[in-house]
Amino acid sequence: MSQREGSLDPQAESSISLLPHLEAKIRQTHSLARLLTRYAEQLLQEYVQHQGEPFGLPGFSPPRLPVAGLSAPAPGHAGLPVSERLRLDAAALAALPPLLDGVRRRQAELNPRAPRLLRRLEDAARQARALGAAVETVLAALGAATRGPRAEPAVPAAAPAAPGGFSAKVLGLRVCGLYGEWVSRTEGDLGQLVPGGPA
């Protein structure tokens, strides 16, 4: 960024000096979201691999069970202002950790000999928390902080009253899919803010 001739008032100088820091934070958060998008794809593959038939079979289309406290990104999401999209991303990312923890606990019962899957689920919950916090930081730096504190559900909605084996597997698949959708959506939304990124 080139320095303009003449002196600027201190407030203008202060806001200009924040720009490189903000750009760096946006790039860093975007890179994290891109990395987690790849991890989410690996988690989904690993999850399906450990569920047995009919999961993973060609033509198998599991029911799209509702997940309490979280839905897929709405079709109109892309038409919203970027700050509003990032608020929605942050809210979804805040809702995901307890859901992923619930899936991990149920998978520990159903697939106790799948330590890598259990580790990936634990990592995904931690990564969703980290990405959500980074998005919140970007929003605050943009002056568009989320409205009020966000409380995580005390009881994971992913494990309601211990559903039967098949239902638990389908619900876990849905949660893993939503994790991938929201991380990917966050990557795309942050990409709108990356200098030189898509307009």
C-alpha cells in the first residue's frame, strides 16, 4: 500500500495502520477454512467407511434427518451482505462442536475399534470452535460483531435419547455433512473479503 503525500489526521492514520492487520487476519482465517474444508471431506469419507452397509453403497440415499439447532445454509445465503453471511457462519460453527461431540460419543459405542474416526470427530469439534472464534474476530475487526453472547446447547442435540443404531448412524452422517457444508460456506464467504479474491 503506498503512502499518500501530505499528513493525514491521526484517526485516519490509525485506521490505515489496521488494514494490513485485518487483511492478514482475513487471509489466515480463509486459509484455515480452506484446510478444514479438506478435513471435513476426509471426515465424511472415514465416517461412511465405518458405518457398514447400506452406507457407501451406490444409490443409497439416507433420509435427511433434522438436526436440532442447526440447518444447512439457506439457498438465499449467497444473496446476503457478507457480514450477515459471516454472522450466520459463526452461529453455525458455534452450534457444531456439541453436535460433533455427541456423534463421537455414539460412535464410540457403535464403533469402539475405530480410533481414527473418533479422533477425527474430536478434532472436527475443536476445529469448528477455532474457526468460529476466528470468524468472530474478523467480524469484530470489521465493526460487525455478532449480536450478544452465543450459548452452546448444554445437551448435544446429535444424540437425542440414544436413537437406534441405524438412526444414530444416519444422524451422525447428517451432522458430518453439515460440518462440511458450513466450513465450505465459510471458506467461500471469507473468500469475498480476501484482497484479490472474487468480488
